[in-house]
Amino acid sequence: MNTQFLSELNWLAIATGAIAWFLLGALWFSKLLFANAWIADTKVDVSDPDASKGMAKIMLSAFVFMFLTSFALSVLRYRLDTEGWMGGLKTGLLTGVCFGMASISISYLFEKRPFRLHLINAGYTILGNIIAAIIVFSWV
């Protein structure tokens, strides 16, 4: 595979897209939005001291996956030769629904997870893809 195009990617835009997605998570899973429903549906015992063990590693790992997705969006932007917020919106929606939500849905069907949890996590994935893609596609 020819990797010369990697030097043409906007790595700052990729990192910013990942950071924006990460910050969305702080809002999405806050008490202001879906924290209580998410806690109820995952059955996480927030009063258990062990519930927060390893949280730094989880957060760092989540950020790495967001960075990886932002990188993939940047590769798509480059390969599709598309830019601008509308291209980002369309591509983010496409990847969020067809890759992110579809993958979550397959797992949740077999795991028989609550539908509300599915909507919370799939919605977060779709919106995160859209935000990251708009940043990556707009910042040329």
C-alpha cells in the first residue's frame, strides 16, 4: 500500500476531531443528558469503589479509538477528494450509521441489551463520527 499520502493528512485536525468527540462524551454521559439512563441500563454500581478502578486506562483507550476513527475519516476525505462541513456531515453520518451503529447493533442484539442503551450508545457514536468528520473535512 502506498503510504505517501499520510504526510498530506492534517494531523492537528485528526487530533482535534478526536478531542471534540471525547468532549462530547463528557456531555453525553453527564447527568445533564444520559448518565442516569446509561447507569440504570448498564447496571453499573457507581457507589462501588471498584467501579472507578482503571478508569484512566479506559478513557485513554477510548480516546485512542476516537483518534483512530478520526484518522480513518481523514483518509476518506483524502481518497474521496472531498472537503467542507457538508462533506464531513454526510461522511460522518454514513460512517456513524453504517459502521459505528451497525457494529453496536449486532453486538447488542446478541447480548440482548436494553433498547434505550442501544439508542444512547449508537447516538453517541453517530454524533461523534459527524463532529469528527466535520472538523477533519473542514480543516484543510
